[in-house]
Amino acid sequence: MPTTTIATVRAAPRLSRGFFNRDAVTVARELLGKLLVRREGSQLLAGRVVEAEAYLGAADPAAHAYNGRTPRNAVLFGPPGHAYVYFIYGNHYCTNVSCMPEGDAGCVLLRALEPVVGIAAMAANRDLELAADPTHSQLRNIASGPGRLSEALRITRDRDNGKDFTSPRSDLWFADDGHRVAEIAATPRIGVNQAVHEPLRFLAGGNPYVSGSRKL
DNA sequence: GAGGAGATCGTCT
DNA sequence: GACGATCTCCTCT
């Protein structure tokens, strides 16, 4: 895989509102291979999306929006392209992006990133020691899971929930550097107890940075 | 490498 | 008061 540099990330155009103004399945599939970028002062942190899950809004019993609008999930009922960040299991944040036309409350859960730029800083955010890891086996622990990627990019509810990914002033955005995923695999979603057989989890086939053991 | 259980707290009922 | 779109550590094989 060609090396992605800071210059590449800086030059890659941001994804616009229209990208997210589609159904969750389409957005989840097309997000694979895109870059998720965080600006921390003068530093850039970026990872390539290799795993995402689609949640279909009010029609999906596994979705947070299924039981209607609450203060927590209000972002999902707003315009597409906004960050929905929630706290789970007492110690983890999960990062979603709202999609579908406004009011339908669909979203895509970001489940794993392949670290691309600012790798050392992301590892530090996760308390991982890359310097003491000559085989780089820790690389895939940086962002291979919803809680992990949120921690690596320092995404929290207080700081980022409701943030507009498509605003030119945002310090958190998606970018397209032209990379295309060769193969997209679909599996059932992870950790859900409703609609468990729907193949709404999408992964970059063969990529070692996806979460869990079901890599395909 | 695989599997089980605890941690820990916001959200909803 | 119960539960959860998870992670990590520990034990066993």
C-alpha cells in the first residue's frame, strides 16, 4: 500500500453534506477507504476507515433512534454529516456520523481505522508504547474498535458530539484522497441484540486493522 | 489463541 | 435500578 503523507491528507478534499445525505448503508460502504482527520493544534491525526456499521434509524430495532428522540440521540434527528458521540459501558466513547435526509435518524458507527498520519500521537493517546514495539504489533491496537478509535483521536462527547464533519472550520472531518477499497465484505453487526442477522457491518476485505476476530 | 468476567457510569424506565 | 453499538486482563489450553 502506498504511503500516505501529511501533504496527502492536507490536500485531500473534505467530504461534503451531500455525501452523508444518503441512506446509512450507502454511506457506510462508501466511507470505507476515506480518511478521518483530526486537527490538534498544528498537528494532524488521520486514519483510513476500514470498518463501519449502518444503523437505519427509527426502522432499525438495534439503533438508538428506534425508541424515538431523546436528549442523548437528538443529533441523529438533525441534518446529516454531524457527529453523534455517546458514552458506553462506563468507560468508552463511540463515534457515529448522522446520515440520510434530515429527520430519518440513520447513522454510521465508525468501528476501526488504519492509522495513517500522526501515528505516534495516536498511540500516545491510547497509552501504547510504539518505541518498545519493534515488530509494530501494537499498530493494529491503536484504532481497531469503536472505543479505541475514539480514544486515539481524542473524540469525546463533551468535545465533539453534534460537531459538523462538513464544516470548513471543523477540527474533525472526513477526506477523500482517491484511495479505493479493493473488496468490501459484509457481516452481521457486533454487540447488538436486535436484527442480529442483518449484514450491516462493512469492512475492507483482508485489512488487518479491523476490529475483533471476524476479519474475513 | 480463545474464552470469560470485571470495570464503570450515562441513559432510560 | 437495570442495562449497554466495549476493552482489557487473566486463565486455560
